[in-house]
Amino acid sequence: MNNGWINDSERDAFYKIVHARRDVRSFFKPDPVPSEALARVLRAAHHAGSVGYMQPWNFVVVEDPALRLKVKESFEKEKAEAALLFDEPKQRRYRSFKLEGILEAPVNLIVTCDSSRHGPQVIGRRSMPETDLYSTCLAIQNLWLAARAENLGLGWVSIVKPEDLHAIFGVPREITVVAYLCLGYVSEFPLEPDFERLGWLKRLPLKDLVFFEKWGDAKPSEGREDLPGLLGGEKK
Ligand SMILES: Cc1cc2nc3c(=O)[nH]c(=O)nc-3n(C[C@H](O)[C@H](O)[C@H](O)COP(=O)(O)O)c2cc1C
């Protein structure tokens, strides 16, 4: 970086990381994650934007196998219950999916949100109180991208009861558990999302998601006629 300017190869590296980021549930290796790499990833998370500079997050680094086993048990229960929401043959397919790497990933991380941080008046939160949670998600996205830059796989596990996580890890009731993440080196990074590869869902065409001037208006504004054609282009 030069006076804050990003040069072309740095820009390309950024987009490469964005497009190569994957939710990883398989392929975890037991190799330890060095503290230096973990610190870089956590520092990236901590440099996310947050409403009113609230920084509502905390991170719990979990490595104890006994604690992770308890989370895995909670996951199995939740996954079995969630399976019942699908009719056959989708239910059988859902059951077959690998949806976590809790025990295989050497590091698990809990990311929480403290809605009361810095007291009741935080700039920007009056109209949208939920921006504390949005901010925490930005920290998680930073963490996810930083992990990818470190060639660390990361998988988000939301198939677990928050109450179980509160109980297992002693998280106070007033703190929101936003994410349970599995982190570690991997033998490979899938090139596409698992759900795409498995034919469960497809990436939506971006051009169908972009409107012009008013909600639902797909007709490009003057001077933007070229944009829809560019939205499916190369990953840069
Ligand atoms: C809020 C959130 C919760 C998620 N929960 C799970 C989960 O419980 N299990 C799982 O396998 N993947 C989970 N994922 C990962 C998504 O399935 C994944 O991001 C999506 O399929 C796109 O794949 P990609 O991340 O590889 O691009 C979660 C992702 C997000 C953002």
C-alpha cells in the first residue's frame, strides 16, 4: 500500500480471496493454528466497521475437545429436528449433508454481541437497534476473509441451540451468541459452495438482484445500460 492507495495486484489479491472464500465443513487437518495467524485473523475481525464505533463483539477461542463434544451433541440434536422440516426425498438428502467440522477443526470460535456496550446511546442505533448484530456479522465476515487469506478453512455452524452455547461456555444471558465457527488448516478448498456442488441451490444471477432507482425496477438508469451485462463477468 502506498499512501493508502491499493495497487492493481493488491486489488486482484483481494478479489481472489473474496471469491475463493468458502464455508468449510470437511477437509480439516489437525495441524495446530499458530497464535500469530490466529491473532491476525482476530485483529482483522476487530477492524470491522461497527455502528457508532460500538465494537460490540467478543471472541471465545475454544480448543478443549470436551467442550467441543458438547457442542457436537447439541448440533446432532438440532440437525435431527431440522431434518423433519423437509419432506422426502429432501429430508434424506439433508441428513446426508456434512454441516459442521466441530471436532475435526482444531479451533472453534464463538462470536458474541454485547448490545449494551458503551451504554444506551450509540450513534446510529436509535432508528435501527439491530445494527449491533449487523456490526458483529461484519466482524465475522472480516474474520472469514482473513482466514482464507491465511489458507485457513472456516465453517459457520448455526445448527445449534444458542441456549446450549450459553450453558456450555458460561455466556451471560444478556450477551447474544451470533456465531459458532470452526477454524483450521484444510487439505483442500472447494471451488464452489457445497450446496451448489450438491445441486441443492444455485447462486442467483446477480443481474436479477440489482434494481435501478426504485425497488423492482430492472431497467438500467441512463448511462448504466452496460452494467447488467457486466455483472456475470469474470470474478474481479
Ligand atoms: C449465518 C450463516 C449460518 C450458516 N450456518 C451453517 C451451518 O450451520 N452449517 C453449514 O454447513 N453451513 C452453514 N453456513 C454456510 C452456508 O451454507 C454457506 O455460506 C453457503 O452455502 C454459501 O457457501 P460458501 O460460504 O462456500 O460460499 C452458514 C452461513 C451463514 C452466513
